[in-house]
Amino acid sequence: MAQKPSIPKGTRDFGQQEMAERNYIFDTIRSVFKTYGYAQIDTPAMENLSTLLGKYGEEGDKLLFRILNSGDAFSGIDYDAFRTEDRERSYNSKALSLKVCEKGLRYDLTVPFARFVVQHQNEISFPFKRYQIQPVWRADRPQKGRYREFYQCDVDVIGSRSQLNELELVQIIDRVFKLLDVRVLIKVNNRKVLTGLAEICGFPDKVVDITVAIDKLDKIGLDAVKEEMLGKGLTPEAVAVLEPVLLLQGSDREKIAAMRTMMEGKSEAGMKGLDELEELFGLIDAAGIGSKVEIDLSLARGLNYYTGAIFEVKALDFAIGSICGGGRYDNLTGIFGLPDMSGVGVSFGADRIYDVLKGLDKFPAGLKSSTRVLFANMGSSELLYVLPVARALRESGVSVEIYPDATKLKKQFDYADRKSIPFLSIDGESEMQASTIQLKNLATGEQKAFPKDDIDGILSFLS
């Protein structure tokens, strides 16, 4: 009995329609990246485990896919060296896996980017502006909207502390979603402001706990966030200091002014963060960003390597989590021996953007087929007649198909319809005698004959 074909859980096949739609997203994002001077790099699907381990926290380490060493990876292993003391036949699997697995699939694009910058620092020019559109892998439990293999679209500039870089990222976000015809809200905060909050409430050592709790405000609500902070050791008085900040309303300038009043003389880091926010919003106003951009003082972002501006993007007309996010980091390359190399970047969530475009019916019609014109197959002599025309059109950049079999015209019409091919050319004995090419626009029904050698006329009709 033949084995039923399948793929691993948490992975997906993408058919021609899905690939056309996904490439529409990737091509749109890529085109915007290029207009701001960002150039593409690729890094290997696998990295040395030493590069990946310890960069994402204990939970992240558990989600790394490890690659077994080639050959007989378990040959020569001294298993007694990996025995634990609690049970006679139990082994320290974590230590054993490091012995037999020296490589792993990349978890994200950020750590490989940091490794790339340090490894190639003498070959690249700073500030270094790069983008990557590649898959990443996580050994997560598959569920709706969460996969073990998915794409990230990252854009970063490293080697500059100028907030012009932050402005450019906001402009890139604005342009991408304008081209995709999706209304978005761009939320902005600054991690130094969050550090200031921890200082003014009297718990500067709890900044991570506070930011992790605040980051859940949209998901679990204010009361649950307050409970979590109390559970992390904050006093009711400290939580009372933070609560008005989470509820702060008004314009961006009013929010900054209110925070200045709270932090002045109490937190140097917090005041620096407010200065940076004020400068950035001055640039945003001058640039005339079309999308809605606002300060959200509850925005924290989960990754602790952010040190300055942080961003999160929400779709306004479709209920889903953030579809883009990122921020400023000051020492990401320090883990590989190149300290004080500040950078800033954002990542577009291609899979969630796909869900938004699908849900809002925003994909352009006719994406499925790149074929512009189909030549019907009317027989062997007719095939020889249209071959030079098909070649000339292809050389002019038009995507052309010739139906491979001389079969019923209805079948060939159905093929063009299923593939959304807009033009059909049926050339039989009468066209051969007149030395013409017959073209039909399948959407409008318009039909026209051209001299066989009038390629320019044919191209004009197809455009």
C-alpha cells in the first residue's frame, strides 16, 4: 500500500494562487525598501548553535530546531558522562544534544544579521542599510496563525544614532501599506520612557517585569496588568503611579508634556526618551506621513534588546495582532564582540499581512497567472505558423503560452479562464492565408486582427 503523502505539522504548501499573492506582498515591500537605499542580503538557513543559543532567552532556546551532525552523530559518545544522578538510566539530554548537534535552523533574521555585521565589518560601509526576506523556523506548538516555518521581512540600518533612520522606517511603513491599500495605525514609544517609569515608581530593577506586563495591556486589560505587576513584587503605591500613564489621553504633544511633569528631576533616562520622542514626531510632522501615527505609552515590545524608539503597526479595518514592529537597539552586535554599534529596524509580518489582504479582498485581480496571451493549438502547421510570433512577443517581455495539445477549443478556452489569462489568439487556416494574427480580449470580448509581422501593433493591443 502506497504511503499517504504529508508534510510536517506547522508547515504549509503554497499553490500558484497563494504564491502569486505572497509574491505581490514581497515585491511591494522590496520595492519600497529599495527606494530608501536598502540593499538585500541573505544568510544561511542554518547557523552554528553557538550563534543562536542564549540570544532569545530560555524559552527561545527550547524552540530552536537543532540539526544532527552528519554521519553517525552518536558514534563514540561516552553516555556515562551525560548520566544524571536522579535515575539510573536518565541522561542530560540538553548537554547530549550539544554534543551531537553543532548547527540549528535560524530562529529569526536579527541575530544572523548581527553575526553578519560583525563577521563582515571590514567589508561593509557604515551606516549599513540592509533588508532580508527569508524563512525562519521555530519548534513551536502549531496552532491557528502560528507556524513552525514562516517568513520575515526585516529592514535595518546599523552604525548611526540619527533619528532620521527612525523617520525613514515610519515612512517605509506608511508607503508599504499605502501601496497595499491597507489603513494602519503606527504606534510609537521609547524604551527609555519605560525605564523612566520604573524609576519614578521606585522599582528601577523591575523595568523588564513592568514592560512585559505593560506589553499585555491590549490583550488582558488594565486590571490584569496591575495584578501581574503586583505579582512581580511591585507595591500598590508603585502601581498607582503607573496607572495614570497607561490611561493617558490627548495629543502626542500633550502626552509628552504630561510625562515631562511626572519625570522631571526624577529620571534622566525618562527625560532623554521624551526628548527623542519629541524630536521624532517633529520629523514625522515635517515629512507629512499619511498614515495615523501616535504615541502609545503602554507600548513595550517584548524583546529586551530594544533601547530607544519602538514601533508597532495595527490594521485599522481588520481584527488581527500587530502586522509590523521593531525598534532601536544599541548593542546587539556586542554579543559577537563589536560593542556600541547602534541600529534600528522593523519587521513586516508577511503571514499576517496576507491574512489582512485576504480578509479585506485587497489582492489585485489576475495575480494567479503571469501569462498575458495564450496561443490556441489548431494543429501542426498552425503551430509552426505562430511559433515566430510567440518568440517575438517573449523577446519583447510579454509572457506567452502555446497550448501544448491540438484539442477542442472549449478545453483551451477553459484553460485560459482557469489561469486568468486575459488574451487568446486563435489562428487557423484563414489567418495563415491572410498572414494575420487574431487576438481576443477575453474580458471585454474585443477582437482584432494584425499583420503577422506587426509586433508593435500586437504589443499595443496587449498593453
